[in-house]
Amino acid sequence: MKNQKYLLLPAIIPCIFLFNSCFGLNMDITLNSNGSGNIALEYHISKSLDSLGKLDGNERWNTIPAGRADFERSLNRLPEMKLLSFSSKENEKDLIIAAKMEFKTIQGLLDFLDAGGRRSSFSGNEKSGRITLTLAKAAEGKSPALYKLLEEISESYSVRMAMSFPAGGNLAVTDGQGRALAPVPGTEVQASGKKVFFSFPLYEVLSSTDGINVEFSW
């Protein structure tokens, strides 16, 4: 898993993780006992995809926040979020963005993860709560050609998200019907402890027919 890149596409999560575009990520969330916390985020933008947003004179209006000013404009819509640091670099294939942020409340965290409010839910409170996120909706009828394309564009990429709690928590991974998700090669799940996390091969998310939900509880 060390050499895998983290990539998310709009086909997976059009609302989650704030940005409604093609990028990949590794996200670590720390939740404090009062409901505040911080996020360490890294995402990869394919250079070929990033260039599409710069056609037709739209250089100043990239869909994906690729610079600090872009990122700050996105966070300006979220008053309970604050940017602590930002950096960017490139490799042969990707533009790599890293940012650290803090949130004041759990609702502020949810607004960041799911700006549209359609793929997340929260119950409980700061001391004992439950956050559920829809990583992939159930889908049917994908053609063999589409599966082949998904496999090609997602090769070597994965999706990772972790959450740390003051006194420990749990992570459950289910399909769209709430059933335990069958293990797949390359998947990692730490289901209990002070820090829980999941890591999925991107192709398994893109090609899911039953959906994928993740539930953090503490």
C-alpha cells in the first residue's frame, strides 16, 4: 500500500470531501472531546485532468482547488473551518496538494465532508456519536467496456480515511443495504481503537454494485 496513490473521481463521491471534481486523497481526522478537531488532507490531481480545467480561457476558475487561493475560497463558504497550512508539489503524473485545517464543531466537519448534505448523517453528541458517510452508491448495469476503463484509470490508486478519538471508537464498513462488506484484495480496515481507518483500492469503489457506507462511532 505504500506506493499507492490516493484518487477520488466525481463518479465516487460528488458531494463528500468538499470538492466536486476529480482528485484523490488521504485524510486523517482528529476529533476532540468538545467536538472540535483538525484534518490533515492530501490529494492528488492528475496533470492530464487538471489541464482540462484550463481550456477555453478558464485558467482562473479551476474546478479543483489547486492553489492556496482556490482552497481558501472553498473554505470561505464554511465558517467553522480554518486553514492552518497549505503546500503543493508535482511529480511526473500528479499535482499533489497537502493542507491542514481545524473545525470548531462536528457540524463544521460534516459541512466539509459533505457540503450537499446528501451523503452523510450524524446522531448523538460530542461525547458519544455516530457519523455515517456514503462512499459509493449502489449501481447496476455498468458495461464491460466501462469496467475496463475504470480499471485502467484507477490502477495503483486507493482511497483512505482515518479518524482518531479521545477515548477510542469503532468503524463499520457496509454495503448500501447495511450488510457487512465482503473483504476484497488490497483493502485495509482498522475497526476499533483510538484511531480507526479504512483504505480501499479505487477500482473496488468505482466498480461497486452494492454501494459502500462507512460508519464512525465513539
